[in-house]
Amino acid sequence: MELVHLLDTLDPDAPLAQRHLWLIELLRWVRGDTHDVQTSVARVRLLLDAAQARPEWLARWRKWWNRFTDTVDLTPLLADFGFAPRTAFLSEFGHRLRRKMLPGTPETTDLSELFGLLLPDRFDVRWIQALDTDTLKRLRALLLSAPEQETAAHHWQDALLDALTFSISQVSATGFASEIRTRMSPEALAERHFHALPAHFEHLRRAVLTQGARSEAAHAAADMLSAQLEACREAAQTVYSHLEAHGVSVGIVFRLRQLSERILRIRQLLDCMLAEQTERATAALVADLVQVGQDNRSIRALIASSSHLTAAKVAERSAESGEHYITRDAAEYRQMLGKAAGGGALIGLTTWVKFLLVGLGLSAFWDGFAAGTNYAFFFVLVQLLHLTVATKQPAVTAPAMVAKLREIRQPGAVRRFVDEVAHLLRSQIASILGNVGLVVPVVMLISAGLSVSTGAPMIGTEKAHHVLHDLNLFGPTVLFAAFTGVLLFASSIIAGWVENWFVFHQLDSAMRHNPRYTRWLGRDRADRWATFMRANISGLAANISLGLMLGLVPAFAEFFGLGLQVRHVTLSAGQVTAAAMALGADVWREPAFWWAVAGVVAVGPINLAVSFYLAFRLALRAQAINAAHRGRIYAAIRHRLRHAPLSFLLPPRAETEPPPDASDDAVGNDAATPSQGRARG
């Protein structure tokens, strides 16, 4: 009965919006509520049977269809649907955001705008693809063609040629864009593939118009155009090599992705015009357009697809930094202890300055800014003195480890990775021991010195009790420690992005050779500064951003009433020590002190675990490690924990050979090839 009602309400003379709403309702009926593909296909056949049985309705439909094709522009749907208006990342981001926030209207003559209302469900892809050839032929002959078949064929052919013209021009424009053209390989530029593309299409257009779409000349011209499009695509792919070497731009990656997708669209349009079964090719195109419409509603998909290469580059640059924080033998382990001890000493000074700033009684924002500046200054000083702070390491060491998995199918790859996990954990233990082992005595010395010189310790009694209360294990300490781990990971992402930006814009070369800089600094000094910035830009960005986030994020959270605080293991250890010195020897008998110590003990592993986990997941995605290989990795780590747990805690001795490790054999294909790390450990 619903179909009969729909057929009876068809009005070719209705206003534009009402005509389109009728078509929306008809397709909603075809789609149905069951999401059963065969049911939808059966409804299409039922519609065709009903139309064939009602000649008077068929006459009204053809009048409706003629008005629809005369009013609605088909070309934007075929050529531009699913592509950014100005082939720019930010433009497409804004376009998708507007589509999410603002409703569409059926009162439009642009079929690309109407299309999302006609076929809004991902299920539409399935039932359109399930239509058999006979049904598609009946649909075309009965409903989608005017009585004058010649006119209908010309209308469709003209729309396809117009869509091809627009698409070819967009591909050519992208290939000629300076940001793409200047990054192609010299060989690709010399071939001038994009220059010849319009001429190849013009040859096809003339062949179609003069000899017909099914002619031998048209097919030969289409083959030549397809070959030229493939050459253009391969030329554009050479840009990725330049990006890998000189830094990644999300905008350029987005334009390259758009170019590849336009070339695919052109091939689909050619199939619709030249294929023997044009109905099947057209149905495939419509289904693909529905899929594109669904995908292009997702802002997350846009960011993920366009920033994947950038994420890989960020992970790669973090991996380069992370190698410096992994110790692989006893000598490197002792060296890490020394660096961490030096870092702990400086963090002791940071703790003192922090309490001095708190005493100034600044407003929330300026107190946070002052604290962040204090942290950033001492973190940078730790970097410049080649010392280390433990919790900064996991966010860069995780990508360094995952980089070992690039050749995961090679013999021993998983075993080498498990070695890196063991090396990392030992390095983290050394860092925490070194940091905490020296921050405590340094804060004690400063507090004792202040007591002797000024008669008062670093902080007062009331503040000391407040510190112990805040760091209590059963308070929100664990949550705040996890939140701090997120900030540690965020600082590594900022560092990777800043370094990628620095390299992409060739700022080290500009500092070294720009006449204005060389006149101001002198050539030798400009060269030294350029070398220094290239080597340290990532660390500076990480340390400054981390310091400012540790200070400012709690201030902003307080403004919104969130009450978030940071809990950094080395800073927390220094604060508990200052509180203990202020309260004197009696503090040893206070349960609050011991619960605060337990809180500090918990903060370290949580800081490390959260930041490492987030960086590890990013690196796995950047290296495209699939679920099966991840399962092998996790199984190998569990195997090592069961059979050699001390390898995760104690530094290896070069003179001893470890017991046989069957981790690779336990998880799959890797042979028993000993890794370099295991030979040392």
C-alpha cells in the first residue's frame, strides 16, 4: 500500500523541493527498515512491475523525469562530489564541519548537494551493488530514459564529457601547482606528463563526438588517456620521496591524495561512457559515490588519512631521539645513572624555585605561567648539559623500538624487539633511580641551608602538610599521574611536529646562508647556530612545551572547574622531601608521610606507562603493524617475562651468554637468529 500511495502522489508540476522530497521518500521505501539487501532489490523489481502495469503513471513519471534532468545539474555530482572545493586541507575540514552542523535542503538544482539526502545510508551501497544486470537494464529502459532514446543518450554523454573535462583540468592544475611541481623528481618533470594530459583528453572528446563512444577510435583514445593518467599519477608519487627526505606537509599529502582519487574517478567515468555494459558501470559509480559521501562526512577520517605520513615522520624523528635513551650494556646503564643523577640535581633546584614562586601569591594564570617557565628553563638546562629526566624518555623511546619492526617478517625481528623492550625498562629504572636518588639529597641540602641561613626551611609547616595530603596514594594522585603521562606524550608529538616544520621549511639552511643572518651573525656563528638548532630543535620544543603544559594546563583546568593537577615523579619526590624537612624528624611517625611516599612510588610507573603506551600505539600505526604481528609481539614479551624476568631489571653482562630464548619460536615464523642486543645481554 505504501508503494501505491507513493506512485499516486507523484506530481511533475509540484514545486522543486516537493518533487525532490518525493524522490527521497521513494528511495527510503526501497531502502526499507530491515537492511536486507535482497528485500531492497525485490522492491526495485516491484517498482518496475508497477510502473510497467500503469501506463498513465509512466507518462507522468517521464514528464517528472524530464523536468528533473532539465532542472538538476548532473555534472557536479560526477566530477566534484567527494573532493575539496579548493583542493586544500583546511578548506575540506571547514566544509565537513559545516556539513555536520548545518542541515541540507532538497530545494537545490545541484545534484551533488541533493545526493546526500537521496542516498544517506551506507546500506545504499550494498543494495545498489546487488542489483543484477537484467534489473539494471529494465530500470534504464523503463524509468531513466526518455521516449526519445537518442536525446537521453546525448544528455548522459554530454554530462560525462563535461565531468571528464572538469576532472582532467583539476588533475592538470594539481600537477602544475608549485608546491607539487617543485617537489617532483627531475626525471618526472622532464617527462612533462601533465603538459600532455589535456591534449589526450581532447583527442578522446573529438573521437566520441564524431565517431561515437563505442567506436574503435574512441576506445584507442581512451587507452592513451588512461596510460597518460597513470604516468601523471606515478610522477606525482615522486613527491612523497621529497617529503620523506625534507619534511612532511599535511596540505601537500592531502592534495596528492585528492589527485589520486580524481584519477580513479576519471577511470570510472570512462567506464560509464565506453563500457559494453554501461548500466553495470553506472551502478558501480553510483555505489562508489554513496560510499564517498559517507566517508566524506567524517572529520576523523580526513585527519587520519591526510596526517598518516606526518604521524609516521613524527614517529621517525622521535625514534632518532629515542635511541639516545636506550641502554644496552652495563657501561651504558652506569652512564645513564650518572646522567639521571645530574638531572635529578637540577630538578631539586627546580623544586626550590617552584616554592619561591608560589610564595609570590600570583593569580592562577600567572602562577601557572611562572611555574611552567621554571620547569621549561630547567628542562632545557638538563638537555643542554646532556643530562636526562626519566619521564621524558618513553614518548621518544617507543617509536625507537617500533622502528625495529620495519622488517618484522625477517628472522629474529620479534626477538630483537623484545630485547629493545628489556633495554628500555632497564633504562627507565636507571633514570628513575638516578633522578630520585639525587633530587632527594639536593632538596635536603637546600632546605637545610635555608634553615641555617634564614632560620626557615624551604616551605612552611602548613604548606608541608598540604603537600603530603595532595600526594597521598589514596587521593587523586594516580589519576593526575596518568594525566601527566598524556602531557609527556603530547610534548613528544609537539617536538616531532616542530622538527618536521623546521626541516620542511629548511630553516637550518636559511640560518646558515641567508644574507641578512650572515651579515648580522657572521658566517661562522650563523653556521654554528644553524647546526645547533638542527640538532636540538626537537629537544627544545619538547622541553619548553612540556614545562609550559605542566604549569599552565592546571591553571586552565582550574578556570573550567576541573581541578586537574600534574604529578611528575621527580618533582613529586622533591616536594615530599621539602615537606619532610619542614616537618622535622617527627614526620617519620606520620602515616601521611608514608602514604605520600607510596604516592610518589606509584607516580613514576604511571607516568612512564601512559606516555609509553600512547607513543607505542602511534608508532605501531605509523609503521602499519597489523593485528597479527602485534599478537606475535605480545606473546614474545610474555614468553620473556616467564623465562627471563631479570632481563627487564638488571643490566646485562657482556661476558655471559643468556640462556636460549624461544620467544620467536613461540610466536611464529622467526628463526633462532641471535640479535646484536641479545649477544650483549
